[in-house]
Amino acid sequence: MSIEVWMPRLARVFEEVRGMEKVYTFETIPGSLAAFPCTVIMPTGGAQEYSTGGPGLAWHDVQANVYTAGQFLPEALATSVRLLVEIRNRLAANITLGGSVSFVLPIAPPDKWYEGPGRLEFGDKVHTGLILRLKVKETEAFMVSA
């Protein structure tokens, strides 16, 4: 299924995290952040493969920035760590996003699947949070002509 189908399902996984106030995707990016904790999920790159004889395959690199405070606060660092564990567990429990993708997984080592917690910018403001990096594989059905 296409990104328009699975991205809202991925956002719902983050929305189910205890205490998460708001989740934004590429369709709903705000001008500034007002509720914390919140998450901004965006595709950052990917690859595509298709042919006349088989399904289309797409691999998406996705970044989820989790903001835990509207400024840099040391006490928000602990919140970031708690959220990291819960997000990981919820992603593992929803690995196919309800059958809409082959998988959504943290990026594989040696790359880091998360950075932080620490300072995280949005617009011109510094917040507290962490960055998560995910790999999403989808199978797409669309017409390919020779």
C-alpha cells in the first residue's frame, strides 16, 4: 500500500504512546509546536523497484522527531528515555501496520536507530527530544507498461 495509507497508521502507533499529546506527519506539519510531548514523522528518502512481471517494492527511510519539552529541560531527558522504550514496544507490536506494509523496523546496525535525548530544533526554537530512524518496506500494486 502507498505512503498515504500507511503513514496515518504509523502516526496512530505513536498516538497510542502514553502521554503523547500530538502526532504530525508530512500532511499536518505545524508552524510551531505547542503541545508536548509530540512527534513529527517525515519520510527522508527511499528506493523503488518495479517491473512488468512483479510487484512494486518501495523502501522508505522515515524519521520521527519526538519533542518532550518546549525548551531544553534536563527533566525532559528522562521523559525521552521512557518514550523511547514505549515507542519501540508499540512498533514491535505493530510491525506490519495492520497489513499495510511488509515491515516497519528501526534502521539496522551499524546505523543508530535513535539519537538523543538532547537538544532538538523545530523552526527557530530549541526543544528537548530525540530522533528515531525507521525503515518501512511496502509492496505496491500499480500498472507498469513495457
